[in-house]
Amino acid sequence: MRIIKQLALAAAVVLLAACKTPTNIAYFQDMEHMKEFQLQQYEGIKLKPFDKLLIVVKCKNAEITNMLNLGLTNQIIGTSENATLNQNNGVSGYTIDQDGNIDFPLLGKLHIAGLTRSEVEQKIKHDIEAAELAKDVVVTADYMNMSYFVLGEVRSPGRKNITHDRVTFTEALAQSGDLSLYGIRDSIYVIRQNGDKKITYRMNMLNAQELIQSPAYYIQPNDVIYVDANNTRKRQSNANGNQFQSASLWMSMASVLTTLAVLIFK
């Protein structure tokens, strides 16, 4: 009888442990009302060789506008709200060559590698006005081929386009449909190219302060985000891997425990 009681107690402990609410699911567990976090300084996306930009110039002189836009005017200028530049409208844009230059109409070669998108806009505007080609110039530059990649336990993995500045890590996950229930939330990896090296950052979605202060909080072009699978998902690679955790098994165990309790304590 004593052995039966001990077995029943042990089974009850295991059952209660299995029914415990997981603590590694909810995001930002350190969040509190009005709690402040110091953001990493955003340095912007620095352009590099073989990046592609759509550059549109507007000024009051229609003839100069047509010349500066190199045939793009009819496709973009004058359409509904610029036809949303992010769609690119099938135009070719400007590809930065291996030396970091683009060949711009009327201005010739411009070195723009190492600049941000807004710095390119300012440079072209300045050079046009300095050459006295036009006044009151408005320059808009937009990314064309920049992207990052999300792999692993997310609902919509794949290549995601960068269409604006300040794409955050949380936004990148949201664009991928969020993590699945099988994704490990406190150990997500961002793999980043830095020259001829790869740098890996570990991201923790359970801790907002740690996440926001990570150097990888702002996504860079060609970043790879990888969400590893938890043990439950990994066990699914084996046909019987999760049998021990199945609902029917625990219901059967609960039934056995109830029967034992009736026999022992009646």
C-alpha cells in the first residue's frame, strides 16, 4: 500500500509539472508602466557597391526635369502621388558600380557609396543647384533591391524587402507573421555581413531592454534572422517523439490517478 501511495504521489507531481503554464512564451516580460529604455543610436543604411536606387528629381523647369530623370519622368512624375515609389513601376533605377559611383544625367559620375539615402538626396540637390541647372529642386531616392531574410519558426519565412529606413527587429518579425508557438523566443539569431566577416547576434524577445539595446535591433540589408525550434518541434521529427506529451496520454494518466486515489483513500 505504501508503494502505491508513493507511485501515486510521484505521478501527481509529474502531472502538475506538465500542466504548469510556460514562462517562455510571452514577449517583453520585463516591461512595466512608463519604463524607459535607451535606444541604440541609428546610423542609417550606408549604401555600398551594387545597391540599387530609384532617384527622381523635380523642379519648376519641365525640360530640365525630363533631362535629370533620364526617361523616368513619363513613368513616375505626374502619376497618382508618384505611384508610390516603393513599387518601382518596373524602372531600372541606378546601380552603384564597384567603385561606389553612379552616372547621373547632367552631373556625371557621383560617388555615393557610404552615404545614406537622405544624404544622397541632399548631395544631388546641392550639385544641381551649385551647377545652376535648376532652383528649388526636390530629390527623392528610394531603395530598389534591399532586403533581409527570415528563416525558421515564423509563420511566413522568406525574403523581405526593405522599403524604408529604421526597420526594427520586431518589425521584421511582424512582417514574417510573428513567431510560431514552436519558436524559441529568448535565443533568436541575427547573422550580419561585416566586410569579409559574419557577425552573429543573439536576440531575446522575453527581455525588452536587452532586445532594444542590441546592435542588431535595427535591421541592415542582407541580415539573416533565424528562429530555432523548441524541443517540442524537434521531437516531431520522430513519429513518437511527442507521444509522452500528448493530451490523450495525460488524460489516461489522470484517469489512472483518480482510480488509484479511490482505491487508496476509500
